[in-house]
Amino acid sequence: MGWLAQLSPEIRQYMVVTGNYWAFTLTDGALRMLVVLYFHGLGYSPLEIAMLFIFYEIFGVITNLIGGWLGARLGLNRTMNIGLFMQIVALGMLLVPSALLTIPWVMAAQAISGIAKDLNKMSAKSSIKLLVPSDAQGQLFKWVAILTGSKNALKGAGFFLGGALLSVFGFKGAVLGMAVALLLVWISSLISLKKDLGKAKSKPKFTEIFSKSRAINYLSAARMFLFGSRDVWFVVALPVYLASEFGWDHWTVGGFLAIWIIGYGLVQGFAPKLTGKSSGKVPDGRHALGWAITLGVIPVLIACAFTFQWHVQEALLGGLLVFGALFAINSSLHSYLIVSYAGEDGVSLDVGFYYMANAMGRLIGTVLSGWLFQEYGLEVCLWVSAGFIFLTALISIGLPKHPIPTAGSTI
């Protein structure tokens, strides 16, 4: 471990933050797949499965709004560790006897998991801003891309892990194993994380949770519709469609979605090279607009294949892979822009507000995914996805057309 001691304190903290984020994300992805497949197997309808996640998303919205304020007052080390502990509690709630796994109980567990996930994510993304010099925007983009990309690759691995564990160990065995593993990570994090990471110099007032930055408000609105465009067909509609229409088993559904998210994460990691950083540029509002327009073409083409019954399976699976790559670039651009726009003192306030909008988009997408698929089918989910992306592009017109010159500037 001598090489670890030779690293700078910033790099070591970055590794701790990233390790926490990775471990949490693996269990989060696995838990989502476990819940979808397990309750689908019990005969729950798509809308009922979507409702299991509604508190997860609602409390994600609330957590991001308040969590940034808590992070600025308490420090990001505390909010990250609180998030890890709450995920352990959520997993423990699912270990009750099967007769007690009612919809309200699972919704409550998912609510705690939603709070935990967004505390953890907000803490991780905010921490990077504090570990990179304010004049090193290229390095900031690279670190954000690596964190976000690796997180999504592991979330994909979690999808596969969830399907595999469900098949091998059953629901209870899978949940117990994840709870024990995360408990060990939490204990390590309590020991390793710097105590004052992310604490604002002055205690922010609760009224400061809403962003006063025009750039952050525009970016947050664009982010909301971007993630709504993904989840409106990905969260419930797609896995249920693959299981019911294609006859795929748990292993196959979990494996395919895992490959999708892993590929999505890998593309995010390469996003700086794909968007011009290799030529000495960092992205701005023009890049966000252009990539959003490109993304919007894909769900339109897949929906047309459904309409004309033209190689539906090939169009869906191939189109999903292309959508994932383009969505990854859009998401990575947004992740860089929010960290770049955010002020250094109390950075978690701006990042928390932004991820509140992200969670709102997931909430809208999750509810619509279950309802639209149950009432109208996957094709309508795809058209709604395209409409959301069009709104993302429209809002992106208002983003600054050049990088923010200083970390604390106001737009």
C-alpha cells in the first residue's frame, strides 16, 4: 500500500469518494432489477411495478433539494456516509418474511433507498469540484466523466448482478448479501473520508436551496426532460416488454440491460474526447444543444419501426444501443456543466438543486413508463421520449455559449 501513501491527499480522497460511489451504485442497480423482476414474476402489472418506485423518485427530488443544503452545512463526508447507512437500512427492510412484502412496505423501503442514492450521488459529484483547481476545467471534465461513466458501468453490472442473484440465491439471499457488503464499505468510509469535505465557510440559509443562477436553472430544466426521456421507456416498459413479448428470462433481461448500461458508462468515460476536449476545448451550451438534437432522432426511428412493423426486435435492440451511446454523451456534458457552473463555496447547493431536477425527470419518466406502457404500449413511450428530448434541446438554447470563466461567477 506504499503507492497509496505517495498520492496527493486530493487523489486519495477522490479514490475514497469514487469507491463509495461505486459500491453504492452496484447495490442500487441490483436492487432495482431485483424488484422489477421479482414482482413481475409475482404477477404485478407494469403500473403496479412503477408505483413501487414512485417514493424512490419522489424522495429523490426532496433529497436533492434539501441534501445540497445539508452538505454545505454538515460537510459532504457526513451526507455520503448517511446515504450509505440508509441504503443498508432499505435493504434490511426487504428481508422481512414474504407475507410482509406488501406494496406499501416495499414503497417505504424504496423511499429510503431513494434518499440514500441521491445523498450519495450529490456528495460524490460535489466533492470533485473541491478536489480540482478552479483553473483546470479540462481536468474537471475528465474527472467528472470518469466518475459518472464508471458509476453507470457499475450500475449496469448491478442490473446483471440483480438478475443473476435472483436466479441463484432468490430474493432474500441476494438482498442479504448486498446489505453485508455495503455495511463493510460504510465502516471503511467512516474511517477514511476527510471530516470537513464540502462544508461551506458560512452556514447557508434554508432559503438558499433554490438556485439563483440562470445557467443552472436552464441546465436543470434540460436535465429534467433528458432523464424523463430515458426513463419513460427504460425503467418499467422495456424490461417488462422484453420478458413478455420476447419471452426472455431473468438472466437474459438483466444481462442485456447490464450490457446497455455498461456500454453507456464506458461512452461517458470517453465523452471528453468525443466532445472536443482533445483539441483543447471544453463544452458549452452549443454542445448540449447539438447532442440533444442528435439523440432525439433515435426514439423517433424506433417508434417508426413499431408503426410500420419493420424488423421490430432488431430496431428496438439496435436502436437502444445507439440511444445509450448518445444519451451517455448528453448526460456527461450536463454533469460537467453543472460542476463547472457551480460556485465553490457551498457547491453542494447548486449541485443538489440540479440533481433535484434530475430526480424529478426520473419520477415523471417512471410513472409514465408504467402507465403509458400498460395503456398504449411501448411505441407511445418512445414518442413521448422523443418529445421530451425536443424540449431538452429547446431549453438548451438558453445555456451559455461559452464556459463559465470562474468557478464562482454568476450567470
